[in-house]
Amino acid sequence: MKMPERNRDAVSVPDMLLSDGRTMPMIAYGLGSANMSLAHEEVVKATRMAIENGYYHLDGAEAYGNEQALGQAVRESGVPRDKFFITTKVLGSPGQHIQASFDSSLQKLGLDYVDLFLIHLPYLAPNEVPSMWKAMESIKRSGKALSIGVSNFLQEHLESILKEATIPPAINQIEYHPYLQHGNLVKFCQENGIAVSAYKTLTAITTAAPGPVDGIYTMLAKRHSVTPGDIAMRWCIDQTIAVVTTSSSAKRLQSWLQNIFTIELSEEEIGQVSNEGMKKHYRGLYQRYFKESDKR
């Protein structure tokens, strides 16, 4: 996928071109993870810090319980709305009214529109996914969600949408790292014009450490004069996979922007990480929906 660049005040962050013709910054600050356990004002403070350090792609969800804080941070930042790329998600519960949930999210965010609206999970009501998607298409047609997509979808879930979709998903946001490469899922998405973004990209150096990629991460970090975390995210970006990350450290947020977009991994280096990663399997979220041996 072509990745044009747009001008930014802080750091020039490459964009991913989506199938609907819109562009999305290749790195996002996520409101999930640790932000879910913070008080409202703490989330506002953390999100404003991210914005001040050049993170204009903000990734939220109704399930995170902090859409109001996200919206407040955007308003208080003083940054024009059109500089932001704001994502939120509907959970995808059985019988959930997608339009009503979307309207509630917009109200909490205090926004007239979002840049990207996703179905968060296909596992809760898999048989309802096609009808959910029809509601998503209506929301896009209304202009209040400029792009629509999915999260945590496997190929079978995507195929159930693509059979009848008039607007295909622009993106599939998934847990992705060397220890969870999902078989052919990324290839399927990209061959069908569905962009991919990754969360939990640092898993191999955090919750899944130690492991077989430790040595290659260390070697590549030394070679490129960056950190293993930079290598972990760049491994995704060089596969045309956007990354969603978070941190309470301004210094770390700054370092990521300064480092990961100034290096590039070769195909050989990407393959080395991928091959070592296949020697271990680790899924950080939603384990209850998969057998331990299921690497999809």
C-alpha cells in the first residue's frame, strides 16, 4: 500500500492509504490498556501529553470507558479537529443496536464525526456480524464516520462481511507481534484491500519475554542505534501494518516518533524476526475464544 506523508507541526508521520481513498497515520496513541484503569482527569492528562508530543491519531472504544476523556483532551489541546484522526469502536454484543451505540459514542466524545469506526469483536455474536456491518455501512453513508472497519476479525468473519458488503472494511485492527502472526490473515486482508493495524506490538519484550526473538531484537537495535521496542514497531510498519501503542512517559512517546520513522528494516531483517517468532506462540487477549494451539 502506498504511504503518502502529510505535513504535521511536530513530527512527519507516514500515512497509510485506505481502500476508501482516505489516509490514516501509521502510529496511534491507544486509550485502551493502562488508560482503562485511570481516573477521568488522568486519562485527559495522558492523552493531552500524547497530543503535545505529536500523536494526532487517537484510538478509543466504547469498551474502554473513557470516550469522554478522549474528547475533552482533544478540545483542550487547542489543535484543530481536522488535524486529528480519531477512532472509536462498538463492542459487537448480541443484539447491540449499532446506530444507537455510535450515537452514544459521538455524544460522549463531543464530536460531530469520527475518522474511523470499528466493530471491536466478532466473537460475541458471530452470526450477527453481517447485519452489524449493514448498520456500519449506513453510518458511513451518513458522513459521521468517514471510514469503517473491524477489529480482531479472522478470515472467516471477514468473508461473512465481504459476501454481501457494498462497502468493504477499510481496516482490521488485530493483536500482532512475532509470537502471534495469524497465519495467512494479514495476506488475506491486504489482498482484499483491507489495511491492517496492530496492537500489543511490544508483547515479545514485555509480557511474553523471554523468548526466541530476544537476540534478533537486540542485534537489530544495536545495528540501527535504536531500542528493541523501536525494532518491534518498525517490524510491523515495514510490513505496511500501522501500530497502536501507549505510554505514560513523554520521553518514550517522543523517542518512538524520533526513531521508528528514521530507520527501515530490510526484507531479510523482517524475515529473521518473523522466523524466530514462529518458534513461540503467545496470545495476549481473548484467549478464551481460542484453543491453545490455534495460531490464527
